Amino acid sequence: MADGVKTRRYVSPRRREQAAATRRAILEAAQALFERDGYAATTIAAVAREAGVATKTVYLAFETKSGLLRALWHLLLRGDEDDIPIAERAWYRAMLDEPDPARRLAIGARGARTVKERAGGLLRVIRTAALVDADAAALWDRIESDFHTNQMAIVETVHRDGALRRGLGVARATDILWTLNHPDVWHLLVVERGWTPAEWERWFLAAVREQLLAD
């Protein structure tokens, strides 16, 4: 090899597939243990045992337990590991581009249900862990901030179309949508009271339309 020329490392498709399968197994194991035992009680070693891999493998993939928690949250929020924020996802952009405000809210309600069905359990884990763990607290704060920003983007489109209820400003309407759509409300109704996800979606959409849309 000539001086100064570096060879490019070759990674076979099979090796990539194996690495992706291992990563997914670790994330699935972490979700099961976090939701069953809680964040504080779950160790990296326990996740490794559950996933059937070496503890070192988990550290190499995620570095820390908080890194594992963040990766799991991003997977459950987005539904895949593509590095595309919710605000740039096709379904979210399609919702904002929908010309009819009532239909726009219906698309948003379906998306909210889909995300909560995937990530509702982990959100409770993060919220509880935030009380005692600084990294989890930072993650929860980011989740809350991003969530509020995304709700405001929806409200702004309704306001732009002149469809916001009379006397209701963007800031107050965003707070209302944020509250109705909050994972704590989902937990109370679906987990505590036994509503089905479909019942929650119907209630949420009806409540949002009544609270936000002009007559």
C-alpha cells in the first residue's frame, strides 16, 4: 500500500444485518425490563442477559444506560431508527398540508394514538425516572419541549386557516391541545381506566375539535 493511502474498511451486508438484529434485540430487552422493573432497577448486565449478548456489546452499542434509554425512546417515538425527527416525518408533514382543519386534526389524532400505543409504557418509565435521575430528567424535559412545539405547529395551521375558535389565541390553544394529547391523560384513560386505544382516539378527536375549532 502506498504511503498516505488508507484502505476502506469493508463491512458485508450480512455483518450489517447481524449488527442491526443484535441492536434490536438489546432495545427490545431494555424495553421489557424498563417497563417491568423500572429504569433505576434495570442494569446494563440485566439487559445483556435478557438480550442474550455480552455486557460489553451493550456498552459498545449505547455507551451508557441513559444512552440506551434515549435510543429506545427515539425508536418507539418514530417507529424506526431513521434519524428523521417527527416534525420532518411524511405523515406529520401530510397532516400539516391537509387543507381541511377538521381532517387535519383527525390525522393528528390517529398519529398520536399510534405513537402512544408504541411508546406509552416507556413514557411512564422516563417520567418516573426523571424524578431521581438527571439524564432521564433531561430526556423528559426535551420530550415535553418537543411535544409542545409540535402541538403549536398544528395549532398555527388552524389559526392560519381562520378556523380557530373565536377568542382563542395560538398560545392558549396550544396549551389545550398539549394537555388533551399528553401521555399522562393517555395513561389515566387507557391504562388506569381501561379505555381501548380506539376509544381514546375518538374522545381525543371530539374534544380537540370542540375546544379548538370555530363553529
